[in-house]
Amino acid sequence: MQVDTTLFQASNGRQPRGFGRWGFQVGEETVFVVGQYSDAKRKAFKVAEDHGATRVMVLPDKKLAPQGGNPERPDNKLTQDQINGIKERLMAQAETRTINKRTRTVIPMKSMKAAEVMMVFNIQSKRTAHAIVKRGYHIVDYMESRQCPGTMEDVEEAYRIAKWWFHKKLAGRVPYGLDADDMIQEAVTRLVELAGDPRMQEASYKFYVVRSTMAEYLRSNQKHAHEDEEEIEAPGSRRGTWDRTYRATETMCRVIEARGITSMARAA
């Protein structure tokens, strides 16, 4: 049994993978399967065997998580009022703990299942929910950035440090589409938020804050980072938009050449 991914690669610039609503062309019939690509492909092969076909074509239109749902998220059998009631009861049991030298508000978890934790605290990952149950408590606002309000005596120094770090370490390496001024402003804002931290008296800590802030900015704004897992030969960033465009163009040129429309050189 053969699977043809030419149309999908030409449209998306990569091989099919992941969860979604996959479309397959089996002979004259179009089959749609929701799930992981490997499972969907096996189901499409089974349909092809029933029809006596030996070839399956992956359609280019793939929709991630149909209807905006999450495949790991359990069906919510509780009303919003019930969820609010459970959350208020748990918040009444909240206590303060020091975790990794940071003061955190935690909620003890007693006899709660992972599915209940996901529904009550709007957690999308089963792994995270199971970790909370195993740990025995939920950290409130875990992803919230730590702030130490204070007075930044020299804002110009903050800009100088952020600009120096960017031009020294990141100039020419930032993916296309990311604004350097935004990264610098993000680092300066973080320096101002931590102005009350005693460690801000040290220049080395200021550089550490700038470096970590810019690194987090790159991670959070990296486009299509989950899509480019295979080895590629294009120059530039392995996960960059330029590489996606390059590979998509190359794939379309090969399709044109395979159909005998024109030569590969003229198509390019």
C-alpha cells in the first residue's frame, strides 16, 4: 500500500504529522479521519483495501484539533457553577510555601483525579495534571512572571545593556519576522519589573535577566517550531519560515517537473 503526500507537502511545506482532521483520497472516494496521522493513515489503508485500491493520497487541508478542542482534554461533565464551587472550596485551603527560593501560593490536592484537576483548573495536558496529583498540590499562577517592584534609577542604562546584548549575541541570528526593538523593549520592561530585587545591584545579574528574557521571547514567538522535525539542507534556521518557504517551493517545482509541464530549472 502506497501513500502519496505530494499535495500536502506542496501546500504545507512539510510531511504530514500530528493530530488533526486528516483527509484522504481513496480512488473516487474522500475519507476524513480525526486523530493522529499514523492512526488515520492505517484507517485509510483499511478503506483502500476494502475498495481494492493500492494508493492513498493525503489531501492538503488539515485542520488541527477540530472545533478548537484538545484531544487530551476530558469531556466536561460539570457545570460552570459546580467548577466555581470546587475552586472556591480548594482556594479556602490554600497555603503559602517557599519553592525554589520563591514564595508560592499552593492548593493541597486530596483524593482528586487528574481529569478533575484538568476541568477545575483548565489544564490542557494530562501529563501536567498527573504531575499535580502525584505532587499533592497545585501551584497558583505558576506561569506568572516574578516581579519585585522598585525604582529603576537609570533607565538609559537598561536600554544600553539590552541593546549591547542584542547586537553582540543575537544580531543576524534572529528569525525573519521578529522585531529587534520589541525584543529590546521586552528586556528593558523585565529589568524595570525586577528593579526591587537586591541582586539588581550586580551588573552580571542584569545581563542574566536580559539574556533569559530575550531567550524566552524567541521561544514564545518561534513560528512553526513543532513542524520542522525532519533533516533539511536549506541554509538558515532549521525551524525558520524561510526554510518552510524554500522546501515548499522545491516540492512544487518537483511536482511540475514530474507532470512534464516544464523542466526543473525553468520551474524554479
